[in-house]
Amino acid sequence: MLLINNSVVEQILDMKGCIEALETGYRDLIHERAAYRGRYDLFVPNDDPKLMYRWGTMEGASRSFETFAIRMKSDMLEWPEGKTVEKYCVEPGTFCGIIMVFSTRNGEPLAIINDGIIQHMRVGGCAGLGAKYLSREDSAVIGIFGAGGMARSYLLAFNEVRKIREVRIYSPTTTNRETYANEMSQKLGIKITPVERSEDAVRGCDIVATCTDSIQVVVNDPGLIEPGMHLTCVKANEWNPEIVKKSDLVIKMGRATKNLDEGQIRIGAEAAVVAGNAEEIKRIANPKVDIFSQDFPLLTDVMSGKLKGRTNRNQVTFFANSGTQGLQFASAAGYVVREAKRCGLGEEIPTGWFLQDIRD
């Protein structure tokens, strides 16, 4: 069995490989060779009314990779001023998320992987798939809201599927957008301009992506949207629903968990339970805007040819990057384990530590 940390993942998983792994997983799903469960959260209120504990999990399997994977994360959450969500484990700046990978051939535990790099890459990779199947092939100007890890992986993915000429990056924090522009322009060799006004990251762009930790609407004015744009997001609340409604084609990555059992609640589009009373549940900042909970055609419908994607240059397409998270981890982590074994990377630990002779 392998222990694989983020530095090893970074050596193995580039965006090209990530997108290929994800596309393999979704081809499996199309041909009924994959399965997944959407995100499930368990909340525990803290004695400090500003804090909330959250345990999150999602899982999936891909027959092409012969893997089952479960991603688990342990967070302390707070919502400063009700504008963003901040999270950490133990102390600010540290995080706990792991992926356990098992063989679907014989049930063998294959690996424990830090989830940080894979988490960013799999979300960005799916945004790249959305752009590949929905954006104009000559899309060259990108607008991005946010300057964190997701903003980086989204740009890497767009650059993988389209020939990018220019990027406009908006963040309300000047230092963040300037740092992003300097770093990513050197990495990709393209022009990246930090902009002071949010509307400048929309006007004149071919692809616009919101990659923020905001729990409020980020792009609000439908008048900013121009014919031919491709729009996408990270979170359910980032776009004014009127913009989504007026888009010519709205496609969703996949479905989240449905048919919630008694006692479960929804946090956004996800399933959750809370070890608390009604008043404590109110502490959880549940965005009022939620585009993910609506039923839209799925990207697999476009990939399979069941549904046409973009049919002309002037269509506005919107890609809701939500759902099927468990399959994304099975695919990306399956790829990482395969390549780690091939390259002799990762720290070996005895598989026997995880086996027993008592039937459960």
C-alpha cells in the first residue's frame, strides 16, 4: 500500500493527464461502467457560536482504473461577516483531507493520498471538460474571478483545451490578483492582466469563470453577458440566476445525491445531517442563490452525442460544475496510483496493517 503526499501527486498529475483521467471516468459512466455518490456532510456545532465542525465525504468507482475511492475531509468552518467561508483543521492555514483508494479486482487497499492537489485539479479539469465541449473552439480571452487555487487550476484547464491569448483576473484584494497575474503569466507564457473592476473580467471575454469562496452572488448584471460567451463557476451562488436563465444552453457536470432520507437537510445542493437543534442549524450559512439544485441536461449527454452542445457562435453557454464528485476522485486518484506504482513513487506501508482475520 502507498502513502502519497501532495508533492508526489504534483510530480505525477499534470492538467493534461487529469483531464484524460476524468474523461475516461465519464466514458465509463456513459457505458454504465462507473458509479458515484454525491457529497455528504455531517455538521457538529461548536461551543464557540462562530465555529462549526464539518465532516465531508464522497466516493465513486471506475472500472477502467479498477479503483474505488473515497475522499474524506475534516474542517472547522466559520463565515466572517456572512460573505465568505473560512476553513481549517487544528489551526488556520492547515487542512485535513485524504483519499483512500481500493482495488475493485480483489478489494485490496491501494493507497492513502493527501487530497489538496487532486481536489484543485479535478475541479479545474471538469471545468476544462465543460469548455472543451461547450465553448467556441476559437475562445482565446479568459476572465477569472478569484485568485486562489481553483482560479489557477481552472486556467490550466482552459489553456489545455483552448489556445489562450489573454487573461483578465479580478480579485477584490489587489495583492492577490497581482501575485496571480505574475505567477501564472510566467508559468503559461501568456498575457495576464489584473483588473480593478469586476466588470472588466467579463466584458470582451470568450470564457468567464468564477472561482471564489464567496457565499454571495459574484456576477450580478445580466447586461455584461455578450453573445458567444461560455460561463462557468465553482460554487452554486456565484452567478445571478437570471444570467443562467437567459443562457442559451445550460449544462451541468452531473447529479448530486437525491432522495434524501428523513432527518437530512440540504446545504446548497448537497445532503447533510447536523448534530444540533434548529437554532444551531441556522448558524450554517446556506446561500440563498443555488443554481446547482436545478435539473439541467448533463455533460455526459453532450459527450455521448445524446444531446447537441453549442450549435452556433452566438450562443451563450453556461456550465454548472457540480455533481459526480466521487467519480472524479476515483478517476484522478486511480490515475495517480497507477502512475505512482509505474514510477516507483510514494511511501510503501504494509498492506497487512489494513487486513484482519475477523469477519465484519
